[in-house]
Amino acid sequence: AGGGSIARCDPGGALAVGPESAGADPGPLCYGKGKDVTVTDAHLYLGRLDPDRFLGGKMRLDASRARKGIEKLAAELKLSPTAAAEGVLRVADQHMAGAIRLISLERGHDPRDFTLVCFGGAGAMHAFSLARVLDIPEILIPCDPGILSARGMVLADVVKDYARTVLLPGEDADKLGGHFSALEAQAQKDLGAEGFARIRLARFADMRYAGQSYEITVPLKGKRESRGALLARFHRMHEVRFATASPDRPVEIVTLRLRAAGPTKKPPLPAIAAGGKDARAARAGSCRMIFEGKSHRAALYERDLLRARDRFTGPALVTEFSATTVVPPGAACRVDKWGNLILRPGAGRGGR
């Protein structure tokens, strides 16, 4: 689900959101050219976007077109416009929550043990409601979330992955050196050609119980790991992933993997200036926002003016060039020394 995901009334009269998208061109109705109601239009109707501060004020959103589109969709659904707009966001949230469950719960990780890190232009608009759905206790919104992926590509090490199918019995787990040597020689050659004199190597093995049709990737610890240590790690990982293990069953090593990384230089991440305990200096006015059918007067903050240790509670809207952050009623927000926004649910339930 994304900001361009199209909302519509399906043949059965139910609200559907996506997977079709209006994209960036023609884009949502509020961009001025689109013809379909999108998630972004629902946000704008509910006051969760400031039409005058989109892209740092360089692009004005057409609130009138978004309102007319939401009203038309609401009539088709036989709902009020507010209920229709909030319904669009709930459906989009459930799509995203399902994806998070897929990559966490089904791999043995409980979302309640983690912090939700959100990025992208609209990530911080959905973060709070996703955290409520998944019972995630804390949200981190990095600086310039709209360009976090691009920044990651610039800062990331050069990584190359190599693999060799071997199909060996588990008893041969301590005889893998020769197979890895060939992969390591190729990695040294490839990364050396790109100018890396020193590289980092990590070894892995895809392993399974004999008779299984799927494997799990098990990391190796060093070049001389014992057979017993590797097999024990496989059994533990299998139990974490599938809630069961069979140490007495024979094990197969299907594929060996090597990850080679050429480290790049990383620029320093300076801390931001410290402020007081309130965010008064960043206050840019107020706006109206709707949560659970009720209208609220919300504080409007400019993120570039926030300082370390600033704190405020919702309802609030934090604007910046690459993103907008929604802080629902009762939610608590603080700014850490790196400029990240840290949100906690507080007493409110406005994110649902």
C-alpha cells in the first residue's frame, strides 16, 4: 500500500484499496491531474497533510478535488465522507500490517519486542496506527525519512553474494573448507577489481532435515567451526522458526553461501543542537485533524526547527520537505540527539 493506492467501491459494495495505484503521474486527485481517490486524498481530507506545506511548500495540494472525490466515494459506499476517508486508511493499514506480520511472526519474531522504524514520504503518516494494530511499543522516525532508502544506497558497503550447491550429509559439516575456498578466491578477485584491498567475508549454509523440501540459512562462526556447533545451531534455529526440532534426524547441507563486503567510508552523523523540554520554537501554527470521527485542533511543527530533548504530545502534525509525521491525540513525541522522532502511544487511541 502506498500514497497512490486507489480506493474504490467493489462490485459487492465494499471498500477496496489497491493494489492498483495512481502512481506519481497522474497521481492522487489532490495533485491536480488524477481521476481516482487515493490514500493521499484520504489523508488530506482528514487534515493529516497540510496543503500549503507539501514538499516544503513547493507544491500546493488541491484540497477541493480531494474533498469532492471522497464525497463521491462515500456516496457509493453509503457512508459519511469522514467514515469513508478513515476507512480508506484502515484498509491500507491492514495491508501493511499483514506484510509486517509476514516478515516477522512467520519467521519467529514478535513485533512487540521491537521498535517500528518508518521511512518514505508517507511512512510517518501510517506509523502510529500500524504500531497500534501490531502492539509495537515505540516508533522511530529518522531524519529526512523520504530519502532514507537513497541515503542507504549511498552509504552501503559493496556486497557480493556467492553460492555453491553441495548436497552433503551433516556429518561432513567440518569438511566445508575446500568448497568455501573457491568462493572466497572469486570474491577476492571481483572486489579487488573494484578497488577494495580488504574485504569482510561471512559464511552460511542452507541446511534441512533429510526429506524436507525447504532449507534455512545458518551462519557459520569462523573458518574452523566444529560439526557439532554448526548442527546444534541448525537445530536451535529450526526450533525458533518452526517451534520444533528433531536432533536425532539426519541433516543435509544443501547450499553453501558466501557474502563478501567491501567497506565504504562513512560520513560522521553529527548530533543536533539541544533545545528545551518543549518544542515552542518549532511551532508553526495549528490545523484541524480528524481522528475516529472527531475533529481536533492540532499543533503544527516544522521539523527542521526541532531540537534535541524537545517534547510534545498529540494531536500534532510535523512537516518537512520529504515527509509528514502524524502524531494522534494522546501520543507522546520526543526528539533524540540525532534528530530522530521517538513516538510512544501514550493514553490516546487516535491512531486506530
